[in-house]
Amino acid sequence: MRRRLGVKPVSVRGIPPANLSGITRPARGGMVVVKPKNMKGTLVRLWGLTKGNRRGLLIVLVLSALGSGASVLSPYITGKAVTLVSHSEPIGWILLYLSALYLCDWLIKFTQAFLMAAIGQRIIYHIRMTLFSHVKKLPLVFFDKHQHGELMSRLTNDVDNISTTISSSLTMLLTHGFTIVGVFIAMISLSPILTLVSLFGVGLIFLLTRTVTKRTRKLFAERQKALGILNGHVEESISGLLVVKAFCREEQMEREFEEKNEELCRVAIKALIWSGFLMPLMNVINNLCYLTIAVFSSVLYVQGVIGEIGLITSFLLYIRQFTRPFVEIANVYNNFQTAVAGAERVFEILDEQPEPEDKPDAQSVVNPRGDFELRNVRFGYTPEKLVLKDISLKIPAGTRVAVVGPTGSGKTTLVNLLTRFYDVMDGCVLLDGVDLRDYKMQELRRAFGVVLQDTALFAASVRENIAYGHEDAPLDRIVEAARIAGADGFIARLPKGYDTVLEQGGMELSQGERQLLTIARAVLANAPILILDEATSSVDTLTEQKIRRSILHISENRTSFIIAHRLATIRDSDLIVFIENGEIVEQGSHDELMALDGRYAQMYKTQIGLA
């Protein structure tokens, strides 16, 4: 796969894109749960990111315990009220006590939610800033190994999952956990016999959940697979709709969609039916357990084993409270696992080594002449496969250099080494007699003006796009840069001229117009060294000539590296370097290489139709 300067392909020369962390399994509701590889270690690292918010988390923990305490106390007090009513005693003070308890419960939960929302968002803010700050320091080789969509998922979805867990799931886990423990202690203290009977119902719920989820796990996995196939077909059909229409394959496309849609529908129905069994059956078990306890406790009351009627009321209320948190914890725990797995994926990025830092004695790049020398340079994206093999080359300052050769020969790789997007494995690259690794990285890169084949424009005004990296540039300089690049003509025809906002990141412009804007950006940068990576490969002949004239103008009196497949555009270069299989095969001017009648001459004649 050919590399472009600053462009991150999906994979690189034998390096597959990184797999997602963990394995997936569907939860009860059909949500795919991603299981973490190392929950304990990840939680410890997450705890490390809560520094500065731990006092607030401790307060939330205390509030969770207090909220659970209120939930545990209310059935007991209600039972006492029933006992008093059965003995015709006044219960006004109990009702007042219950009202105060419920009010306190509401205040505790409100405060808990308020604190957790604030704390959670502060922690997520810190995680986002840490992650994004680290990403911008990573070398290009990291982006070569990862798909764009996967990285976007880590930066957005995974962080959002962590946010949801910290803001709500963690609070619910704490509250339900405290509630289960408190209710169980209360039940034991009221009646060990009734507690033993109620545990039988809890066991049935666990058995039912395990049986149903074992089946739904497989069905939901099949549903996700079928959904992925259908989505792939839809994306392929829409992106290739022009070809579909050109070959009159609309009906075939629709039939294939119908088949895949039917398969998804069939699997989804089975999965949802099986998952739909769970809650009704659990309600049946809960009701049967409730009925059993009611009957059994009544018999014990009649026989005198239970002395107070209110105890039965309290216990029945506790039964309702005891079984419900188990279901809620199961659901929350699934979300919790997904969030922890997402945190693992975030930490994988944070564990990546950033670009090498400047040496303590790194030199500043002051008025670089642009004199380059490559000495026995060897480089490969993997150690096993070299892309460049013992490249040696001297380029005097002010030379216009064209780098040509077959696809995959190492042209762009060579230029990437000049800008230190990658560091050489062996040998060295010198700028004005100094190894690039001895310069300050940021100052080195500011010495380059770059124009890529794949234009990078942003959802901003034309003026802001041209001035990218030089936001303080006055309008007259921007206009002059556009004039030199040959972009002023079409800019004047835009609705608001230089203030026209490119809503679609430049997609509303033609390929040639986008390329002229990037050339204008390079002109404005006025860098002493210029790199043009196949800047004319995707434009028509007329636009190509316009771009060629712009390139000739801006490359005057500066060291320029031009990568091109169309050899007619680089005839005026001072030096043409022909690379093949990672080695310099030929070098010289156009006339010298044509006289040599070697690989360059053969390729040139083929392109102009003489071969």
C-alpha cells in the first residue's frame, strides 16, 4: 500500500489493523457487551485518573450507603405501623417518621445524582484531554496500524461509555449493592426461616437468567453478524450506485438486500422472543415467591411462631426489594463491563510511545538553506521488510528535485523521512550538514511547505483554510498567495469570496480547485523547503498545467521535492531521481536520463505514446 505524506492508511505492509479489546457477548436486552481483559488492573488505572475528585467520590459512597439505609428502614417502620394498627394504637408519630425518612431519601438521591454528574464529567473531561493530548504526539506509524473508524470509536464511544458508567452505573451498583446487603441482614434479623424460603426464589431467578442468556447470547451474536452484512451491503450499494445503474443491476441489488434483510429479520425475531421470555418469567417467579412467603408466614403467624402481623408486612416488602436489585445489577454490570473494556482501549492508546522528544541539546532551525544529504539510509515500516535500501543522495540547496518510479517503490517514504514523520533505521539524513534528529522537531517541520495529493480542507472559510497554521496572516497576503497559486479566479466566483465557508470540507469544490487552495496554503507558509506529493494526479490536463505553472513559480530559489507519476510535469526539474524496489536506479536531468535510455526514458516514452 502506497504511503502519502500525512495520510494514514488502514494497514501497512503486513501489519494488520489492531483488534478490538476483549470479546463480545450480548446482554439480556440485546446490547453487545464487551468484556474487559483485565478488569482489576483497568479499574486501578481508572482510579488513578480520579485524582482531585476522590473526596467527592467518597461523599457519593457515603450517600449511597445512607440512601440504601433509608430503603432498608422504611419496610421495617411500615411493619411496625401495621402492628400498631392491629392493636388499635396511634401511628401518627410513625407516619411522621416515615415522611421524614422518604424526604431524606429523596434529598440523598438528588444530592448523590448532582455530585456524581459533576464529578463524572470532570473526570471524563480529564480523560478526554489526556487522550487527545497524547494522540497528537503519536508517530504516524501508530495511525498506520489502526483503522480510522476504530480510533474514532476509542476517542468518542469508549470515552462516552466510561462517562455513562461513572455518572450512573457506578452509583447504581453501589446503591443496589448496599441495598442487597442491608435487606438481607434485615430479613435474617426478622425471620431466618422466611429468609431461607425466599433464597429458593432467588436461586430460581439465577437459574432462569443463566438458561435464557445462554441461548440469547448466540442469537444476538448472529443478529449482529447479520446486521453487519446488511449494513455492508447498503454501504456498498449506495457508494457504487452509479455503477449499479450503469450495468442495470438495480433489481439484483434489491433481491440481495431482501435476502439479507430477511435473514436479519428471522434471527432478530428469535433473539427478541427468547430475551422477551426473561422478564415475564422472572415476574412469575417473583410473584410465586411473594405468594409462598405470604402463605407460609401466615401459617407461622397462626401457629404463633411469628408474634407480630407487622413482621409479615415488613418481610413481604423486603422480598420485593431483595429480588429487584439482582436484575438491575446484572444490567448495570453489563454496562460496567463494556465501560471497563472501553477504558482498556483508551489505555492502549495512552500506553503507545509518542514521537521521540527533542534531545536536550537539540538545535534550532534558523534560516535553513535546504542542503540535503542522505547517507546509506535504510528504512522499513516493519523490520522484516525494507522499503528503502542503502539510499545515498546529495541535494544542493535550491535544487528542484523530482522523485519518480513505479507504485510502491518508496518515493513518498523517502520524502516522509525528510520531514521526520519517520526516523531512519540505519544511516542518517542531513539538513545543512546536521542530522535531522539533532534539530528541534517543531522548528524542523515549520521549514517545510507541504502539498498533498489528498487535499486536506476544513469546514471553515476559504480564507481560514489558506491561512491554516498562519491564522494571523493579513488578507492581502492571503489574496496574494491565492493569486500566485492560480486560485484567485475561482475564489472570486464563490458566493462570499474568501469568506465563503466550505461546509463540506471542500467537497463542494472540484478536485483541481481544492488542490489550488492547498498550493495557496503552501505559498502563504513561504517555507524554504517545499514538498509536493503527486499534486496533479487527480486533475484534468488544463488544471494540471495551471498547477504546474504554480509549482514552478513557488519552487523558485528553494529546495523542492516533487513526487509525480505524470512525468511531463517534472521535465523542468534540476534533478530527477528514479527509485525502484527501494533503490535509486537512475538520477540526472530529464535530458540526461532520456539520453541514458534507461528505466526513466522507457516510462516517459510509454506515457507520451512513443513506446
